[in-house]
Amino acid sequence: MSDEEPPPGSGTAEPGEPVRAELAEVLQRQAGLRDEARAEATAKRHAAGRRTVRENLADLIDDGSWLEYGGLAVAAQRSRRPLAELAAATPADGVLVGVGRVGGARVAAVAYDYTVLAGTQGVTGHRKTDRLLDVAARDGLPVVVLTEGGGGRPSDTDHPTVAGLELTTFASLARLRSLRVGVAAGYCFAGNAALLGICDVTIGVAGASIGMGGPAMVEAAGLGVVAARDVGPLDAHLASGVVDLAAADDADAVRLARRVLGHADGTPTDGRRADQRGLRDVLPENRRRAYDVRGVLRLLFDVDSVLELRERHGRSLVTALARLDGRPVGVIANNPMHRAGAIDATAAGKATRFLRLCDRIGLPVVSLCDTPGIMVGPDAERTGLVRAVGDLFTAGASLRTPLVAVVLRKAYGLGAMAMAGGSFHTTRLTLAWPTGEVGAMGLEGAVRLGHRRELAAIADEDERRRRYDELVADAYDRGRALSAAASFELDDVVDPADTRDRLIAALC
């Protein structure tokens, strides 16, 4: 074969090359799907600082690996519009679905096209999505959903239904055992937002507005007139926990999605490590001084591998995806910078959702414990704390993947047990650093409660303080990690610099 001849099965025709009429029609329809054939819509998108949905998919999916389903589908409106008009105005029925590879691993993708009927969900689009989700379920593929769009489309007429409540798309996505990653950009309302909410990890692009109903539904519900951008601003959803990760723009969102997907395929990478001796000094010498636990994560796990989720939600606890010696793991860690690392209802809910994700996609869990326990008090109880903590215990005890716990400093009461999946002896391994403290409750509180009468009987204030300090020091000595290890509450006390090697030995 000469260099000038097209390769067999290339699926293209040279300019001017005669083809049969039926093939010419197909090639024309397929060409109409590309951005260059939709110049006005593409230019408008670019003028708004946004990329087209096909540009986002091209960035997400490895070159040459995209296999699209239903590209030639059109909106279910043939009873009132000619097919040629629908093909031009509603390409792919406003949603692109297909399978490709991300970093070499197969991934399914659903991407709503806001330039087609505002990315609304049509009858044919739902059928396409259901078809793809069936493929994803059978093959165990992770799914990425680019959710921008206005929700259900009332203008479709070619379907004998009243409300479309028999649609199975939402149930099909929710039923998947594989990882689901959602990306919200622009306006994401109603059904599109419901798909986002089903996803395990959600990414919000700057300027996004997300809501279970758009402006029209808000007004119809008698709740007043609201601009689309004000329905559900990104900042509100970062605080509420609806959005896990914030992206600066479409390109950043795709970059983050690829990072998240990298933790789902389990493929090892080169596990570069920081100098582990830095862990010996990462905690302040003063046991009462707060520190940012993220510094521990950056040193302990592979260099540049930590991806924190829901940073602004449930701030007394950190949840993150990371790598340990190249292998993906999930991480939960108390954050002493907020409420001293005490577990409130929001933090408990955050940890519960994350543990269930790790369980479903098969990630081992590393738990870094430094907590004075569960938050207490009337205000805390009004948040449903008892049920939230119960759910956290249930999620930890139900893990089918291994959990290893490391006590960095405080490990008190039910909070410490919850961080260890329910018990220090239900983990695969429970370690402590020499700075570890173990107790049924906070040392100071235990002294005040247990020695209340003795201290109250001391009239001299200085003498009372001296006796209190003695009792706290004694309690600390009894609760030191070495003492707890001597009674076999802990499996071992380790040099912080050896922590990483111990975790690798336990998990890998």
C-alpha cells in the first residue's frame, strides 16, 4: 500500500472522493456533531470563557480512545419538527455518552451539552444515559458525569408518558458499585443536580450555580424571583458539603477529575516519599497547642498525592484520597485546628460518607487520630449528633477493606473508637506515636470529674491548682501511649519516622 492511500477501514473519504449516497448522508450527519460545524454555538461558548463539551471530553479522555454511543440521536420531537431540523438543532439530544480511557483505564462518561436546549434532559438522552450506565454496571466502570444543564425537558412530545417518573436513569446511577465523579459548571438544576448529588466525588467550577430547582421552579413554588446565579452559588455548596472540590475553570475541573479517577483504578505509581524524619517534629512539644494535621499527611503519604475532599465542610475532620508507596488509599484525620479535633455531627456525617465510598470502591483506610472525643452539649445534641455518631460507628464496623489507625496525640473515649472503626482491636493495626495519649475521656475533664470533691475541699486556690496539676500529670503518665501499649490497648508505639513503613507492611 502506498503512502498516499488511506488505510483500510479508516472511515474517512478523501476530498472529492465519490461515495455512495447513503454513506454521504451518514458522513454529513456525523460531521454536523463536531464543534466546527456549530460555529455560532462554539464561538458563544468561548466568548463566555467556557469550553465546549466535546473539548472537555477530549481533555478528559486519552487520545483516540473515545467510543461514543448515540451520537446521531435527536430530540424526541419528530411529531412537530422535521428530522433535518432536529439533527441541526438538537445534535446527540444534548448529551454525549461513551466509553474511553483515562490514564489507560476504561471509564464511562456522560456529558450534557448546554449549547443544545440548555443541556436539558430529554427522553432520548435518558435512554442513551441508561444504555451507558448498563454498560458501566456490567463492566464495573467508573463514571464521570458533566452535569451542566437545566433539568427535565417538557418540550419532548414523542413519548407516551405523563410525567416520565418511570425513567430509570437516577436509580441506575445510584445503583452502581463503581466510582461516580460529577462535575458541575455553569447552571446545574433539577435532574442534572440530582445526578450530581448521586456522585461520590463532586467538582464545582467557579461561577457554578447548583440547585434542585432552577429560577422557574423557585418562582412557581411561590418563593419569589431569583437569578439563576443566586440559586445555589458554589461557595454555599463548598460549605454545605455538596461540592467536594473547587475548580478554577473547565480545564482545572478535568484535571481534578483525572486525579480522582486515578484512585479508582488501583494502578500503582512511583511512590516518592518525603524525608520521614520530619514526622518526629511535626507535632508541637506543648501537648495543648494546635497544629494543622495536613502537614502530617503531606509528609506521611506519597509526594503530591494527597487530594483533600470537602475541605470547608465538617472542618474538625479531614477526608482525603492519597497514595502510599504508589497505591491508592483513603485517609481520615482529626483536625486540631478546628474544635480541637472533636467530632461533631457534620464531621461524623462527612467521615461516614467517605468510609462508605472507600468500602464500595475497595480503598484501604488510614485513620490518623487526635481527638478529645465526641462533641457534647445541648447545642451539639440539637444537630442530631447521636444518630450521626451511630452512623459513623456503623460505617467503620461495616468496612470490608482494611483500616489501620495511628494515634498521633489525643485518643479519648468514643471519638477515638469511632476513628478506629469501632475499637482499637477491630483494625488491621493500631499504632501510636510516643506523643499519644489514651483515655476514656479528656485528661483534664477526667480529673475535674473524678476528683471533684477532693479539689473542692482545698480552700487555698494556689494549693488547689497545684493538686490539680499533680493529678493531671499522674493521669497523663497513666494514659501515655507506652502505658496503653503495656496493657495491650495498642498494638505498638512507633518512631514517627517508621510510621510509613509500618502502614505499607500492614496494607500492601
